[in-house]
Amino acid sequence: MNRFNAKVGIGAAILSIMSATPAYAESAGAADAAPGDEIIVTAQFREQDVQSAPLAITVVPGELIAARGQTSISQIAYQAPNVTLKPQGQSYGPSLGASIRGVGQFDFNPALEPGVGIYVDDVYYATLTGSILDLLDLERVEILRGPQGTLAGKNSIGGAVKLYSIKPQNENSGRAQLGYGSRDRIDVRGMINLALTPDLAIRIAGVSKTQGGYVKRLDYGCVFPGSGIPPTGRSKKNCLLARDGNVDYQGVRGQLRYAPSADLEINLAADYSNDSRHTAGSVLTFFNYTGAGDINPYPVPVTYSQFLCGKYCNYATYEILPDGGRPGAAFPDRASFKGYGFSGHVDWKAGDHLTIQSITAYRHYHALFTNDDDVSPLSHSLGLSDLRFHSFSQELRAIGTIGAFDYAAGGFYMDQKSVYATQQILRYASPPGVLVYGDDPVKASTKALFGHLTWHATDRLSVMGGLRYTDEKKTYAFIRKNPDGTPNSAVDGVVGSYDGPTSDRIDYRAAVQFDVTDQVMTYAQYSTGFKGGGVSPRPFAPLQVRSFGPEKIGSWEVGLKTDLWDHRARINLAAFLSDYKGVQLSLGSCPEYNPTPPGPGVPFPCALISNAADARIKGFEAEATLRPLERLSIEAALSYLDFKYKAGLIRPTAGGVTRPAGPQYGDRPPYVPEWKWSVGAQYEADAGTWGTITPRIDLTWQGALFSNGSNRTVATPTRARNKIPGYLLANARISWKNRGQDLEVAAEVTNLFDKYYYLTLFDLTPNNAGVAAAQPGRPREWAVTVTKRF
């Protein structure tokens, strides 16, 4: 059986299992939400209406996710103000870059900490790799903006994104969904829910997604046989090597819920995901190999312009070139991720005013990916990454009420280990090639105690305070060798074990909430958070084995939440001012941490992580949900963010006047637009006995942003190379539901106006590598989906 038929077979099996399910009603959360409906969140460890929660939070119910046709966590950010979630390009593998309010992380390396906490059913996902999550069978997504240092805790300095699955229900129900679209897109989803006994229920959900790639990878020597660059001999019809940016993903999640009484509930869950595909699609945007030394292996002269292939095209070979060019071995042009996890949740109502919660989890994954950074036959910068990770975590909470006081207290423990094995062939660098074999384990442990107290001083006034104590420890080891296992003299001094800086910190939150009326609530708060430090994880020389400290933030915030016009309009506003210290940035140039210079104009690689600067961040956010007519609903969001490095607080070894290639006053953090807005609207038309027809339109605008921490100032003209211009995207969808609401057919077009834009951009020109390449977003695509509920 070929690979395509195997995927179809998996999908057919899912559909057949679901259609055989005896069932009566769809589980909770299937009805359409209206502005007047109460949306319950647990951001403060207790159930409360989102309009009563004194913090900036975007909630996306599962039915709205379905109405938008969204399937991936990165799509949730389109409509969330001051939130960026980006699936990374080939150089960073199957990872999710994330930032909220200008604070985050976009480097996948597991030795670095995320700046946004990602959670699934309150289980923390500790690395960016493995965080590109499918939106499978969800009740809701909560996006908490601003530092969540006291409750969410670990590395939630920018905020937190929390996914909540629909729990098993005491019913027999199921759902089967089949979709087909552009480039043979096949999406199969299914869910089955069975009530095994009155106290015991099971729920299993699965997904299989496949689609052809949208970026052609061509064999340059085959396309241009007279160029003097020989073909690889691996291309197929029309000189095609592969179609990058394809989709090939399968995932399953099973849950078992035991509720013998109203006072006790136990939920066990297990999940598995497999993502195996070609590398993310890339296009060359700048290449000047002469600026990085003479690395042309071919007997004919080359210019960078001849490798500019087109909007959705490149000439990457992934070949390890010997002197004189081919023949040479090649890295696999693949990106794969296999991960699984187990968790156990216990909720015990120990008394009328006390609940004990326990959350135990284990997670494991193995990721393998390659990168050809110059996406050309020159094989200028190649990498092969093999990353293994596992973690164990335990959280215990006590949540209760004493008189006018609500409280939450508990502890958190996490133990994790990653091993990052890599081969890096940097033909532009000195010593020639810098052929590095690394095998770097990192161990980390986290212990925390936290408490949160709310005093309901009056019926309308509440005062809150929270504390969290965190103790983090890390140990690093660096291994460097040649392909034959012998020491690599260029980087041999890097080898050894190192202790990272210990983070021993107290974060706190103070807030006041006042309900002006039953429909209008205001709040003000001050909160703190931090992201752990470490040892710079990519040392190319002994002097680059340097530690960096944690990031810290303190943030003031005021907010207004309203529920107006007989529950036809929810309008929420927030404004914030943050003091951001020790901003961690990757330096593209660090001459004082290099060995004796190899020679004029010959670069030595640097990827040093440094606490480069302090910054001040301010901005505002507005969100609205409107229902002017019974069947018409509108959602809108707007955000603005002003990020400025503090005068005199850019470190002289990182940027400023002493380091023009580093961050400067006026620069912005990576992947943070100044302005962002979105509007979505749908109208449910009554078609009588035919059911309902619902057209929907979604518009999202993202302002210009930069992929490097050194960007928009004019000190160096090359800075414009890492700019991603702003863009407007439009998605359109129309769905039909029968009168019984158990059958739905939907047709959609994404990127309606076929806008060409970049998701990410990898710019290596600041460290003299002479390369910049971008990951283009998906072109206009269409899909038709059929959903049957049982």
C-alpha cells in the first residue's frame, strides 16, 4: 500500500468507527455562542464568567473555532490582540514561535525557555518544539495576556495560551468529519464518546491531515543544464526534487472520566502525534556569498541573483559538498516529530468550601529536522538536528472560600531533560566548513509554591493579591567532535559540563476590581513574571560558553469590561505599561568572544545569547463581540504596542553605538507588529425545512515586523533584509446545516485575495553569513468539509 492510500485508509477507519457509534446528542459546547451567553474560564483556578475575570483574556469557544475553520494553534493568534504565534521555518524545525505584548521566544533550542506558557488541560508544554498543536475536540482556548507569574507561573512572562479539551460526557455520541481541498488536501476527524457506566465515560478523538506542498524545490543543474552546476541526479519529472510545505500529520487523544459522586472526579488522558513531512517551504530573499568568503565549489562563477527562483520556489539540495562540488552525500530533506504524553487529573471536593486538585503528567518527544539555509546549490549553511525530550510534572492545588475570602494555594514540580544532537556544516565560516558534531544534554528542574487571595470587600469591590516562589536549576554539557569521532580542534575547548545560573525568585500580583454596574466592570493590577536564564547553547569557541541571566518584567494594567444593550454587545478594553529587564537576544556578531581572528573578511560564527538590554513597553487592546441582529454576530479586535529600549541600557557588548550590528534605540523585538486588527462576521439565515445557511468572512491585518532583534534603524543598511511587510488576509466560509443540526456541509477559501506574504524570515546577514531566506505563507486555497454528528 502506498503512502497516499495508507492515509486514506486511516481516515476511512476513523469515519467508520464514528459512524458505527450509537448516539443521541452532541456533547456540551456544540451550540453557537452569543454575546449574552456566559463563557466560563478557569484562569484564576476557579470557574468564573470571562466578563468577571480581572485580567486581559481572549476566549475562543470550540464552536467559534469550528465556524472559522481553524485547525492549528497558530491560527488562533490571528484574532487575538498583541499575540503572535508562528510555525517556524526549516531552520527551527517543527516548533512554534510565540510572543504576547512583545515578550516571547522564537528560537527552538530546548536550552532556552519559552516566553509564553503553552498548556493543554493545565499540563505545561516546556519547549517550543512540539507546541504546534492541532485544535482537536476542544471546549475552548484561553489566551491570557501579560505576565502570569503567580498562577500560570513557569516561563509565562509574556502570557499563557491554554487549550481545554471537551471532557467525556455521560452520553453516547460521536462526530465524523471529512474534508477535501487544494493540492489533494484530505482532512479526516472523528470523535466517539461512550457512557460505559453511570460513573464512567470514555472519549476518543483522532485526526489525519495530508496535503501537497506549495513551494517547489527544483534541481538547478537539471533546470539549467548549461550552467556548469551539475544536476543532483535525484530529481524527478520537470526537475522537481520535492514540494516543501506539505502536510502529513496524525494525532489521537483518549480520555477516561470517572465521577462516582458529585465530590470526586478523576480524568485520565493519553495522546500521541506524528508529524512527518518535507521541510517548511523557503524562498531566497538575499544572498551575497562573496561577503562570506569564496565558497563557490563549482568551476564557473556564480551570482546570487541566479538562485532567486520565484515566489514559491527554491534550489536547495541539502548536499554535503566535497572540494570541487558533487558527488556528495546529502542530509534528508525532512522534518519529523513523534510525541506522546499521559496525564491524570483529580478533583476532590473535600468540603463545602474546599477543593483539592492534583495534576500529574509525563511528556516525551523525538524531533528530527534539517535545514539548507541558503536554499541554493552552494550548500552554504547546512544543519541536521536530532532532538529528544522528556518531562515529568506534578501540581497540587487547594481552592476554597472562607467568609469573604477566596483563596488558591499549591505547589508545582517539574523535571525535564533534553538532548540536542546536531551536525552543522558552515561553509561560509572559518575554520573552513566548521564541521561540528554536537550532542548536548540539558537537565532542568523547577520547584514552586504559590498562593492567591481575593477579598470581596463589598458586593462590588474586590481586592486581590498573589505570590509565587520559584526555584530553578539547570546543568549543561557540550560535546564537539569530527565526523570520525575525533576531537574537533577548532571547538574542542567547548567540551565540558556547566551549571546554569540558578533562578531563585518571588513574583507577585496585586489587583483591585470594581463592578460599576452589573454590566460594567473595571480593574487595575500590577503583576510580575520572569523567564529563566541559562548558558548560551550554541558555542563555536570556548569564549562563547557564557551564561545569561533571566528576563524579568513588571507590568501595570488597567481594564474595562462591559456587557451592554441587553447582552448584545461585549466591549473589553485594556491598557498596560511594562518594565522589561534583561531582554534575551541572540547576537549575530560577538568578536570579543571569538578566537584569534582567522583573517581579514573571514567570519567566525556567533549565536551568543545575551541579556542585551532593558526596555519599556506600553500599549492597548480592544475586543468586541456584537450581535446587532438575532442571527448576525460580529467579532473585532484591535491592538497597539510601543516597544522602546531604555536609554543607556543597551549592553555595550550587544548593541548601541559600540556595536552597530546589534540592537539599537528604535529597534523592535522579533515578530512583534506595532498595530494589529481583525474583524469577523457571520449571518445565520433560516432556510425553513432546509435548515440554515451561514456565510462568514474574516479579515486580519498584521503590521510590519522584523525577524531579528536588530532591525529598523539606519545604522546598517542590511537591517531591512529581516523586515516582513504588513499584510491583510481574508478568509471566507459558507456552511449549511440541516434542520436537525446533525449534518453540516461547509465550503471555504483561505487567503481569499491570494496575498503573497512571509510567515517567518531567517536572516543571517548580521553575522556575515550572507544569507536571508523567508517562509512564504500559504497561497489561496479552497476546501469542502462534511460533518456528521451522531
